[in-house]
Amino acid sequence: MAFFFFFLFLLTLFSPSSSNDLNSLTYIVHVDHEAKPSIFPTPRHWYTSSLASTSSSIIHTYDTVFHGFSARLTAQEATNLLDQPHVISVIPEQVRHVHTTRSPEFLGLRSTDKAGLLEESDFGSDLVIGVIDTGIWPERPSFDDRGLGPVPAKWNGQCVASQGFPATACNRKLVGAKFFCGGYEATNGKMNETTEFRSPRDSDGHGTHTASISAGRYVFPASTLGYARGIASGMAPKARLAAYKVCWNSGCYDSDILAAFDAAVADGVDVVSLSVGGVVVPYYLDAIAIGAFGAIDRGIFVSASAGNGGPGALTVTNVAPWMTTVGAGTIDRDFPANVRLGNGKTIPGVSVYGGPDLDPNKMYPLVYGGSLLGGDGYSSSLCIEGSLDPSLVKGKIVICDRGINSRATKGDIVRRNGGVGMIIANGVFDGEGLVADCHVLPATSVGASGGDEIRRYISESSKSKQPTATIVFKGTRLGIRPAPVVASFSARGPNPETPEILKPDVIAPGLNILAAWPDKIGPSGVSSDNRRTEFNILSGTSMACPHVSGLAALLKAAHPDWSPAAIRSALMTTAYTVDNRDEKMLDESTGNASSVMDYGSGHVHPTKAMDPGLVYDITSYDYINFLCNSNYTGTNIVTITRRKADCDGARRAGHVGNLNYPSFSVVFQQYGESKLSTHFIRTVTNVGGSDSVYEVKIRPPRGTTVTVKPEKLSFRRVGQKLSFVVRVKTTEVKLSPGATSVETGHIVWSDGKRNVTSPLVVTLQQPL
């Protein structure tokens, strides 16, 4: 009888009048999966059966990674739902946003190696990577199925036939394609199908690009406007792809993202690649974290982009410890496009511009948008629509400050106002990090110091004569040193939600990456760009994430028994922190040495990850204990894991830092205690040779004493697990209220052949 009244309540709640209220928002409702009546086999059936008369109010139902539904509710309706005995939680929706010819070679993945990771994994041929993004352009050669065997028998997915996307668009390479727009349309109304495809087809380009990075086929020749010529290839060239389109013109909505996770897991993917993110919230309010837990709980690896909020601290997103969080680094290739000033000085810049070039024998008048008369100064400095006076811009090169609108859009605005060229100057926050864009006019990007020098030249010259400049495009340059460098935009730690879990986990190539691109979309992404190209060059942690997704597929193919945590551990403990000069990796934004807060464990090294020696494995129950020690309530934990937790036992056994993670991070709050200490318990699994002996090497963070017991681990067989304890002691340091001190070191287990390396971070905080 309780179920009957609950259904009546829902029928009343989801009336058309309430669901269309202007004050309503989308909520994701978690319902106790054990509470469904026995006459319905799954939650999907009883939600649908109960609400059949008002099905338009229900956006999605979930029954794989999550049990419940999403719907438009007023705040009062959401509150009323929470009072119902079968409702566990009601989560307000967030809107997220989307955050290669050389990178495989840069990573050491060579198809000619007979004993390498590609050969060992058969190029990932039986693995399926699910890409949750903006969709896919299936006709691109990167998604050709030539030479591939049958679709893996375990695959349960399908190709959803829809607008401009027939079922025949899928093949043995692209084995599935679906789209989810219910959450998007619930907030924005029916989509404009003249500008977007109501189908898995990509009208943005981002999803096509990321999908081909993870698993694109070998394609030759490949280039963008003549740049980056070579053979294009994804990380796992024979892996299968499934596209789940969740991102639309106004963003990516949580209810749709969760539906994509639900479908991907039910379909049978092996890896989920998610280059989407937003603000950090507690895990029980984070649909991505909830969906990702449901995936890893079924043995599916989840790779997520760290975000592009760098170089500031505390900017990393997608920080749940069950996801692998990927930051971005450079590769040893760039596209120089230097500014030559009328005073003879040259300012280094980068660009991807395919012509026509500026006259090589001519210097052009140079103006700064922010100093032009007739504008409000700020808007014109950023070259925002309507801010430039054509009479002052015509025939000139315009310097525009970076920010607010896209870099390519600035160029389009300068061109439409009569400018012949553009220089984009970084602000102080952006530092010296440069991103090469496909511009619609001769244009280049320069660092903050270069921008200052150009503006200074304009200011000094305008008093006596017209300042002039030109842009010299130098094409593609290989063998760049130093590389890798941590990209300026790559989001940094510490982890805002759980500082005891170091994030990002690793970095991977993410700057100026060439990959597949849709037809009907210009490489600059601006609507006036009528150029067409099969490949495009983009930058972001969005590009770094699918590198790791593809590598995870290769590792899973080579080691089918490895869990998602074991795969991440292999990538983390074999990562490196030095560049191709054998010096400490640099931070692009400053030119100084980078730190663990920038790169986590380091830059991925696929070849070494195939044979890491030891792995730090983690089960779903370990994550539940972690949530207990994070002081989450039983309801919070059930929302994430769909399991009830015995937190008394977990809290007696350890603390939040005792999750069996491949890195170590401790935060000491200084409350007047002169001596501070903690311990970590870790368990490693031998995945190397039998009869292996590992000895520990410690580089303690400055000002700390670190001991590891035992100092030697002797394994008699593969698969054997042994534990050790790390004790960290330090003393209080003088800090002003609210200040923080961070020191780093590392712990290495070595058998003489393999080095299993973990960063160790000690943070001291002075409370306010």
C-alpha cells in the first residue's frame, strides 16, 4: 500500500502545470532500488508505469549506474520529494562544458615495435571506448573499420538512427552512437535543428577530435592547413568506439551525462572518456562522480579532464578518487609565428594560419585595441563585438588582449572591421603559455611579457611616428626542447574537495594536438569560416584525457585482469617528471620548475606502464571506507555507491589518507602543536615476476622525517599482496593565519629493474 500512495504522490507532483513552472529546475532523484514493487522487474518500468500519463515531465530514468530519474521540479517539490520514504536524495543539476600526428610517437608508441604496448595489446582491438562528448562525424577516415574483426560479442549497444545519422553510420569501428538531450531541452526548450543535429552527429567538433585521439585509425596524409603533416593515429588504433552525445550549444547537462553513463555501462564499454567538467562539489552532489563510480564498480576505467582553469591553484576538477584525472602537457612540436616590430625587435608567438600571408616586404601600421578612440577601452582592448571603430582599424594589425571571447572570434571581429592582422596578448594570469589557433586572418598569440613589450613600443612610438609590425609564419617545427612542459591552462591542485588525494593524477599531451574534425565546420570554429579540413589542431585537457583513455584500453587489452585502479596505478607509478633535456619539467606559465600540484605523479610513459612491477589496487569497498573517513553520511554514501556502509568499522581502521592510492598527501592543521605526525597504510600487488624483491628508497619532503616499514618486500608469486606503513613526522613552522606551506618528496620501491614511484606531499596550514 505504501508504494501505491508513493505513486499517487508522484502523479500529483508531476502534473504539467508544476513541471512547466518558470521557477522549476532540473533535479536528479535517487530512489531506493530495493523499494520497487515485485511486479516490475526494474526501476525503469515502475517509474514509467507510474508516470505514464505525464511522461513529458520525466527527463530520464536510470537503472544501471544509478537508480532513479530526473525531472523538472520547483524548490518546494524537490523538498517534498525528500520527505518520501523511498527517496534517498534529490540532486540539483549542474551545467558542464567541454574542457594526432605526433603524440603517439612522442609517447613512444611505435607500430613497428614487435614487443611494445601496441603489439602486446593488438592495438586494443577487442576493447570499446565510450566517449561522452559532443558526438561524432562517422565518415572521417579515422573511424574506418577496414581490417577490423567482428564487433566484440559482449557489445550490447546500438547505433541510434536519427537526423542525418542512419544506422549504417556505425560499423565495426564505431560500434555504437546515442544522444541525450532531455536535460538540455528541459532547460532551454526545443533545440534549433538548423544549428544542431538531433542525433549523435557532431555539430561542434570537440567530440570527433577527442574520439580520434583515443582510438583513431592510422590516416596518411594528415595535416591542418598544411601544419603538422604526417600520419595521424589515436592511442589505440584498433579499439572500438561508442559515441554518447551529451553536449549542446548551451553546455552539457548533468541529467544527460548521467543518462550517458547509464547507457555506456549497460552497453558494455571498457573505458569511459569524459572531456567535460564544471565546478567541484561534494561527490554526492556530483552527477559525474556518481556515474563514474557506477562505471568503475563494474570494472570500467574512467578518464576525465582536469579542466582548463590553470595556472592558478585549486582549479582542478573531476577530482573523485575513482576517476583518473588528466592534466595537459606539451609535445616536442610547435608552430612559430613571430611578431617583427618596426624597432627591429622580434617577439615569439605561435599560430596555425594557412594563408594568404602578409606581404613579406611590407611593415603594417600597428594599433592596440585598448588605446583606440571611440571605444570604452576595456571592451576594445579585448576586441569584443561592436567595440572596434573600422576607421581606426582598417589596414592595420591590431593587438587584442586575451579573455572573455574566444581567440578565433577576436580575429573574425578584427577582420570584419577591416584589420589585416591580429596579435593576441596574454594577460598576467595567463603568463607565457601559448596556444596555436586556426585563425581566419594573419594572426598570432604572444605571452604576457611579449604583449607588454608590444604595447610599450606602441606607446613610445605614437609620440613620434606610426608604430609598425608584421607577422612571420614559420610553419611546423619538430624536436622542440624542452618538452614536455606543463601547459599553462592545465588545471592545478590541490584537490579542493579532498586535499588528501593528490589531483591531477597525471598529465598527457594536450597542447596543439592534431586529430579528426567534422565536415561543415571551419577549423577556427567561427561561423564565417568556410574552410574545410579533415583534421584540426586543438588544445586543452580535453585533448589530454582521451590520450589516457586510449592508453587505458591498451593496458586493459594487455592485462585483462587489471582493475581500473590497477591501470591508473600503472600509469601513475611509471610516470616521469623530467623533460627531454633530462631536467625538471617546467611550468609553461612561468618558465620555472613545475611541481606535483601541476602534474600529479608526472607525465604518462605507456611503455613502462605495461610492466609497472607493483600496483596499488582499490576495490569499491575501499572507496566506501574512504567516504566514511571523509565524514559523509550514510545517505550521502548510498547516493554515490548504492550501498549501505558500516562507517564505524571504517573509521576505526584508518583515516581519509589511507585509501590505497598510488600517491601520498597529508594536510596538517597547526593548532599550536609543535610536533605533528601521521601514518599511511598501503598494500601493493605484484604484477611483475615471481620471487621479486623490492627495496624502498625515500626522499623525504624538506623538514620532515619519513620512515617505511618494512623496508623490503619479498614476493614469491605473481598476484601476491604485501603491505607497508609510511610514517611522516614534522614540526610546526611559523605561518601567518590562513597561510599554507607545501613540501614534496617521493617514495620509490625498486627491484633493480622497475621503479614504482609515488609522490609524497606534506601540507602545513595555519587556521584563520
